[in-house]
Amino acid sequence: MKNVLGNARYWVTGTLTATVGVLLARVVAPHAAAGLRVPAALGGEILAIGGLLVICFGVSRRVNRKESADV
């Protein structure tokens, strides 16, 4: 059960981070003041990519752990 919770932590964290990033880039940035549109969009895009990287990191840890258990 502990392994499932460890994997879920990366999935939940990554999904929430990516969702916040997309909302920032696609919902907040277009309605921001002219001087804040580009930084808000860029920050949102960086957060979205960061969330996907968190998920990738969690999956790679799981794969590496499984491969070491098979050896």
C-alpha cells in the first residue's frame, strides 16, 4: 500500500501543478494588465511543464524500482 501512496503523491502533485499553470496561462493571463500578460503566461507555461516533469520523475522512479527488483 505504501508504494501506491508514493506513486499517487507524484501524480497528484504534478497534476495540480500543471493545472494551476494552465489556468494561469490560459485564464488569468489574457485578463491581466498589458504589462503582466507575458510574465503571467510564461509563468503559467513553466508551471505546466514543471507539473508534467514531476509526473515523469515519479514514473521513472517507479520503473527504476521495478527494474532493480527484477534483477
